[in-house]
Amino acid sequence: MQHDIQSAADYRLPKDFFARMLPLIRAIRQANLTPPMQTKNIPLAVTIRRTEAMPELQAILQEHDISARDFVMSLTTFEMTATMSDAPPADPKKAPKLNRDNVRLIQSHRALTQALLHDMDEDSEKLQ
């Protein structure tokens, strides 16, 4: 699991991340789909395979020109970076080193960060 955490911390979000991800998340919501959720107990590879195994989701990802791997990695990296930027861990030595470009991207687009987090929260509310 530590490898997955560091992989997500190292993954570089594209400069057009928000322009691509906001419409994608909204399209997934409009289709009433719930993508597999990444949790700390499930390896990234499993979440990616589960995402690939959803034909309806795959069709939307293809329409938005993003692979299942990039979708899972982007959202995992985004959530990790946004969370750790807003509330740094108590022991920074144990925390993964975040990609500085991702931190800058998120910090320079606060409104878009909040919009995407809001849209993602609406997806997770369906599960409760």
C-alpha cells in the first residue's frame, strides 16, 4: 500500500486537469454511475481493473479521451493533494512527498478544486 500512496503522490496531473475532469465527473453523474472508490485498503491496480470492468463507465471515459488508469490515478492524486494541502499531516516525515506542480495547480485553482470536490462528494453520497 505504501507503494500506491507514493505512486499517487508522484503522479503528475495534466495542466488541463480541471477542464477535463469537471465535465467528465458531471457526465458520470448524469449517467447515474458510481465509479469504484479508491480506499486505503484496496490496491490502485484493483480499483483500475474495477473501473475497466464497467462498460458504461468505459464508454464515458473513452468519450473524454482518458484511460481507466489515468482516471483513477488523477482522482486519487487530486484528493490526496487537496486534502494534504488543506490539512497537513501531524507528522510530515511519515507523509508522502507531494508533486509540487500538483500542489501549485490545486492552490492556484481553489474554486475549481472546491467544485470538483463537491461533485465527487455527490457521487459518494449515493453510496450512503
